[in-house]
Amino acid sequence: MIISVILLVKAALVYPGGSLLDKNSVGFGWSKNFISNLFSEKAINGLENPGRIWAILGMAFQSVGYGVFFINMSKKISLKAWGSVLKYIGFANILLIFLIATPFHDLGTISIILTLFGLFIITFFILKSKLRLLKYCCIICLLTYYCFFFLYGFSYLGLAFIMQKVYSLSSILLVLALEYFTKYEDFVHSKTGGE
């Protein structure tokens, strides 16, 4: 996940320019461009985009990172049915997240819904655990997703550009925290019905 962020930042640094709000802007504006602008052969201003390869590699690392995360979390969840759902989300995300960087971008956005659903499942189990700080982190992360959908859906693009980076960063930080600071024992008491 960290390599993914580094590669996407590298892609943004060499992006020639242009945004949905100003075709003549210079460079990648973190508050004026969507990350998906980095995946085009040509930048919005019409120039060749030398950052494209870095962005595609960044998404490849991100797709594997999210996939492995959900597969690993599926082993920590004590209820097998929900663990299986997380495992399938992990395998699906390995393919679908990468599609965001291809001409099949719209199909790849299904990964955002799957990721959100997976994080919602994990949040449910975290809320039943004793991991107090992670409870707040999960709720904040989910709220950033919902805020983005609201802003984008109602065409508040100026704020949606920013919120996309906020939800992406909060999601990556949450994934890293859940990966390295949770274990199976944290979720054992979450079983229901005396299992």
C-alpha cells in the first residue's frame, strides 16, 4: 500500500496538467483533479502523460494490497460466513481495483462498493471488539466514503476532488492499522449463539 501511494505521488508530480475545471492548469492539482486523471495517455490539457506508467503501477500495487488485506482479514473474523465474504471481496478487488487504471474504469469502480462493503463488515466486528481506537477509525473512514459519494453525486466537484484523496488516505491508513494491529483473538468473542 505504501509503494502504491509513492507511485501515485510520482505520477502526480510528472502529470502535465489540465483539470475538469481548468483545461489549461499546470500539473496535477490535488484539489482540482481526480486520481483517475493520471491513467490517461494524454493529460486533460492534451499533452502526453509521462506519469501514466507510474499511476498504473501504483494501482497494481493497490489492487494487490487491498486484495491481500481482505483475504487476511477473512482469516481473523471468527464467523466463517462473513470471513468467506471478505475473502471473495479480496479476490474480486485484486482484479477490479486494477481495472480503474484501464479503459474499463467504470467497471473497476465496482471495487469501491466492494471495498466499502468489506470495511462495513469489518467495522461491525471491530465495534463488537475491545479495540477502542480502531472503532473510531473505522467509523471515520466510512464517513469519508459517504461524504465523497454525497459531494460527487450532487456535483460539488471542488470538494469531491479533495474528499477523494481524504477517503483514499483514510482507507489506506485504516487497512494498515487493521492488518498490523488486529489478530484472530480480537474477534473470537464476536461469535453469536455460543459458537
